[in-house]
Amino acid sequence: MKPELRHLRYLLAVAEHANFTRAAEELHISQPTLSQQIKQLEKALGVQLLDRTGRTVRLTDAGETYVHHARRALQDLAAGERAVLDVQDLSRGHLRLAVTPTFTAYLTGQLVADFHARHPGISLEVREMTQDRIETELLGDRLDLGIAFAGSHLPGIRATALFTETLSLVVGPRHPDLGTPGPQPVSALDDRQLALLSGDFATRRHIDAYLARHGARPRIAVEANSLLALTEIVRRGPLATVLPDALTRDHPHLAPIALAPALPARTVTLLRRETTYQSAAARAFTRLTTRWARAQGFPEA
């Protein structure tokens, strides 16, 4: 007997859950059937793939090697199916996109609305997640494209620079510094009350590194894990924050104040898996995003 696709899917499920019962539940088959199918695969290959002696099921060395190739084979087959179904005239299709949370406030809505207006037959799945998870999902072929920042990427990820994002101190209409001419020295932030994104945001880590580098010690009065909440807090009260300049462009109640030295700029990138098939929808979204960044007048990366 030669291994079949179902054997590969069954083995990957057991490897992921380290448990036959949970894997069988996910696959909607009985546990004895799953166990029998794995034994058939092991017999066909002539090696033991799973160590069943402990409390959890673990891959043997041979199993680790085989799972690596099995996962890649299934990813390539899925890419092949998408390629066969791909419609080059963009009359139909599907695009899986993820962005880091900062972009939800000023980039995602405009891009998705523009893309949908041009290609209404393409369905979009848009998700918000951390950059690390975006790259992992791309490598697992669970995403087509991601928008995040340049940096140290996982092997197998290709990053294309889109534009440079700049940041400033941002205040609302009730802030005493509103209308202050010229850049403010970073030392002016000492003991200043700020509302900032929480530490799980890459933007917050970027801000913290800048403050530490220049010895500034503001008082963090509010932390929020939502950009919408943060902008509302600043708009309605006397607190300041630090946000991308692009977010304040069309916001009638937020005003940027430059700092000296300036906050370091960041390169915004479009991410994809290097070896995967790029659908017509993914290529169209890439072209649209590149043109959009230029049309907005963002600094070039």
C-alpha cells in the first residue's frame, strides 16, 4: 500500500495535538479508525512515526522528518488547487490578508474599500494580528499577504518595502500644548502624562526604546490595546500620545507635535511567503497597495 493524502492529514493532526482522541475529534473520525490509519502509514513506510509510550503522543526522529515533508507537500497541493481555480480576469477569487493592529486605524479601511470597488467579485478575509503571527501564518499557507514592518523576518518570508511611517506626539483639542510652534525637545516629556498603546504592540516597543535612548521619563497614565480607544481618550481629554502621522491626517480632533530628536521612522512592508503561488487577486492587491502608498505622498522607503 502506498501512502495517501488522508494518511498525511491524519498524521499532521496527531502531531499537532499530541493526542489521538483530540486529533480524531478534529478530523471527525473515530479514535480507533485514526489509530489504524496511522499504523497503515507506518507499515507502508517501514518505520515507526509516533512514540506512544508516554502520556502524550510524540513524533519519533523519523516522524519529525516525515511530517516536515508531508506538511510541505500538502501546502504545495493547496497552492496548486488555488492556481487551478484562479481567475486571471479577477471576476472571482479570494484573498487572505492580515495586518498589524496599527494599520487598522489608517490604512486597512482605505485599501480594502478601494480594492473591493475595483474587484467586487473577489472576497476578502482581513485579520488583525501581531507581526510574528502574520509570518507564521504565511509560512503555514493560511494567509496570502501581510502588512507589517521591516526587520528580521522568518526564513521563507519575502518583504517588499511600501513606504516610510513617521510618528509624532499627538494631542487633542483640550491639550495645553495644542498650537505650540516648532518641535518640542524630548526632555519636555519628563513627568508628562501620556496615554500609550500597551506593550504587546510593536509601536509601543518602538516608543519605549526611543524614550529610553534619550532618557525621557513621562508618566504613563493610560495604556490601551485599542487604537480607537486611545484616540478617543486623547480627543476628549488633556492627555497626549504618540501615533503615526498618517493617522492624524484626516482626523479633525487630533494634532501632531514634532519632537526633537524625531522619533525614528519605520519601513512599512508587504509580506508574503517566498515559494507560494501568488494568485491574481494577491498580485492585484500588491499593485494597488504600491500605487496607493505613492498617491498618499508617504515618504518612500
